[in-house]
Amino acid sequence: MLDRASVRADGGTVKVWAKYLFEQPLVLPRSNPEIRFNVYMMLSEFRCAERQANDLHADYYLGDKFVSQSPLTSGWHDVTPDSNSELVLIRACKLK
């Protein structure tokens, strides 16, 4: 789910928050003690013409309760075809 109000464009780059919902709680990798979440909010930026993404930040929730956050440092990478990231890229780039 794309947060349309968060879309920010700067030239060929678009920054946006996307929300991912899961029916069953997942465990945050490498969390000790174990952190469960079922909502994942990710801030990413996209280079529309190059079809590249850079993931910047993630927030994790269990229902409405905030449980963790993580700065991300993926760097620019090609968006995988037929992925959730590609859906966000397509929608965000149409809104810029």
C-alpha cells in the first residue's frame, strides 16, 4: 500500500513510504529478544527512468503498536521484476 501523501519528487527521483501488511505476525530477523510484527512501513527512493531503488528506513508494528525501527543502507539497486518493489516503483513514478 502506497502512502500517496508522502510522495516527494526531485527531478527523476521519487521518495515514498509504502506499507506492507501480513496476515500472520513475522519475526524480525536477528532480533534478540524476538520481535514480532505484522505491519512493515518502508521509506524508499526510486530512480524512475533507471528502475532503481534505494531503501532508506523501516518501521515495524504489531497491530497499531510500534515495535522497532531500522535505518536501511541498501544503496541503489535494480528493482526486481514482478516484485512488491516494482509495484511501488510504478505507482510512485506515476504520481511524481
